[in-house]
Amino acid sequence: MHQKHFKISALKLRLWASWIVFECNKHVLPASLLHLLLNYTTIWASLGRTTDRRHVLRCDTFLVNKSAQTAYDIAKFWGHRHIARLLAKTENKCQRILPSDRMEEHENYFAREVFNRMSEKRSDSKWLEAKQSSPDTVFILFFNLNPLVSASVESKTAHPGIKLCRLDASSVNKELLQKSGTTVIFLGVEKQRSSSSSPPKEGNEPTAWFALNTDDNPMDHLQLTNPNSFFLKPPMPGLLKLSEAEAGIIAQASSVLAWHNRYSFCPTCGSNTNVEEGGYKRTCFNKDCRSRQGIHNTCYPRVDPVVIMLVIHPDGNQCLLGRKKTFPAGMFSCLAGFIEPGEAIEDAVRRETEEESGVKVGPVQYVSCQPWPMPSSLMIGCLAVAMSTDIKVDEKEIEEARWFTRQQVIDVIVKGTKPAFTMPPRQAIAHQLVKHWIGMSSNL
């Protein structure tokens, strides 16, 4: 409907408003119907705050239209914030505690995209071979999936970092690249920084990067210029000391190399497989294998989706955190679990929360995600609102779960004198979810 169809006098609008209020008193109207009635008129302004709250709360706010939208979703989409706030009330008059506005995009650790991955070049074997011998190309090396690093002398903090050792073609012996125990993958080329003052020269292609992993000690095949370089074993928690950019590089390289390390044989028939497409595909040698017919997920690097959620108490001032037996003493974190086949993100959040803690969850809101190269998970961060508060942990899943107040969480974040517990470091998405939650308060 267009606004020009509603040239109605103020008196008629008030009468219409009174009629809607009267009908709300007589019936429990679907909230979507009430929103549509109010959306195309100006009568909402004529309703007092006490009146509109009382009658909107009587509506069935959980009905959905053919697009699976509730009245709240419709009001939020069209920018009717006042209506959205009222529709966000629950039947027990609890204020909706998930943020109503879209969150600013947040970049998590391991998530920085450094390269143009240039997937169109992965099947161009001649181009890849030329790049591998180019003096400008950068190699990063792994030995049994442990990356070659060195201490970062550039770090100015009290906790010195590490950095990836960047090797060139002259440092990497061709014999190493061709060994049967070596896997080479093409990561991409460095993204060009847009600058109108210095346009790229014709034929001057950006630097290409490769990652290689070997099962044999590679030191006999290397010419290292840095005598202080070493293989980071085990990779965690040392990888958390990398710069944001190098963490993004390692997330891509480590995940793909770990897949090759685990899937050298065909999952379908058990035959040997061959590395193709710049390291992003493994093809079965058995020509009769059905994996060679069509596209199959067994031939490509896998990613395991995981939901990780901060569950918020119905009062809006507490959050649910748990700890596993393997955690350091006193550490609590967000609950998490793998998404099962045929399961939506929201349903996985509800199922995992109830399985681990016994707490039932209602509304779920996506916040941000994080690649986690251990070996190749995608952590899908969400906020969720609890519909129950009693805790009954599954001791096979976690050791303990507790409700923590907002102030207790703030004390941990700001390094209070006597924090009630500790949390994962800032590089973990669990830390960022908690920070996002406490940041929702206007006085922080």
C-alpha cells in the first residue's frame, strides 16, 4: 500500500486506533496482522506507551508469514524501531536481551584474508611451475605440520611474538619440492593495495605464495639465512603470537596441509590419490572409482562447522560459561559443539547447550565467525537467550557450567584484582563473544 491511499483525518485515525485497541481487548490478534495495520497508518503515534505495550504483549509474536518472518522481523526490516522494541517483549514481560541493531563487522584472529586466492590459476600447471621458480615467490615451510618460524624482534610488547620464516626459491631445493613426502599448495598472490598515485606496472604480477609440508627432516635441503629459526612444535598456543596477517596465512595453509596429511588415500575405495589443482583437490588413481564421476566432497579440503555460543540469562545480566577437564585451572569459556548433518545453526546452538548444560535456549543470533586451523574448523559465534536457568552438566562433555554476572565478566576482561575465573585469550572467538555482550551496555 502507498501512503497516498491513506488521506485520513486525524479524527478518523484516532477512531481507527481505538477500534484496534478494542479488538485487542476482545481477541489475541496475530502480531503480524497488528504490525501490518499499524505499518501503513500514523495511528501508532496516537497510542500511549502504557496502552500500546499492554496490547502488543497480548499478541502471538511467534506467528510467521510465508517467508518465515515474525512481526518483529518485519518491523525491524522496515525500520520501525519503536514497534520492533514492543514486539520484542515476551509473554512474561522480559525485555528482549539480544541487540536489535546490526553488529558492525568484526574480524577475528585467523580470519584476515591476505591473498587473492586466484582459484582460476590452480589448474594451470605451467603457471604454477613458473611461479615456483620465480625469485619473487614466497614459500612457508612445515615439517610434520609444524611451521618454520623465528622470534619477532619487531615486537614491542612484554610478550615477544613470532613470525613465519619466508623462504624464496633459492632457499628451497627443487629436490625437496619433488620428494614423495612433500605436499605443495598454492596459497594465492598478495592483494594489490589500491593507490591512484602508483598504478601497477604492466606485466608486474603480485607476489605468489606457496606452502609446503614434508614428512622428512628438510634441513638438508634448505639454505636458511636466519640461524634462529625453528619449527613450532606443538603449534598451539604459539600460533597465537603471530601478527593478524600471518595468522590468516597460517589458517589457510595449515588447514589444507592437514587435510592432505589425513587423506592420502581415497575415502571411497581406498586407492592412492594424486594432488591436483594447486593442492585443492585429490583425485583417485582408480579410474573406476565413483569419486571420479561428478563432484564429491571427499575430493576437496573439508571444513567442519562448529557453533560456539554465549548463552545469556533471561535477566540479561548473567551469562553461561563452562569448562572442560582439559582447560587450565579456573578457565571458563563459551559452550560449543559440532553442527550435525541436516541441522541449522540455530538448532545446533539449542541442542548443544541443552546437551552440555541442561539449559534450554530460545532466540539465537549470529555474531561472527572464525576459522580455527585445529585442524580445520569454522567457529560460528552466536548469542543465545536462555529459556530455563537450572544447570545439569553432562560430565562426558564438560566438567562444570556456571552463570556469571556481567560485573564478574568485566572484571576478567579488564584484568580485575580478584577475578572469579579466567577466559580464553583475545585471539579466541569465545573472548570476543563475551566482549560483544558486555559492550551491549550503554555505560561501557
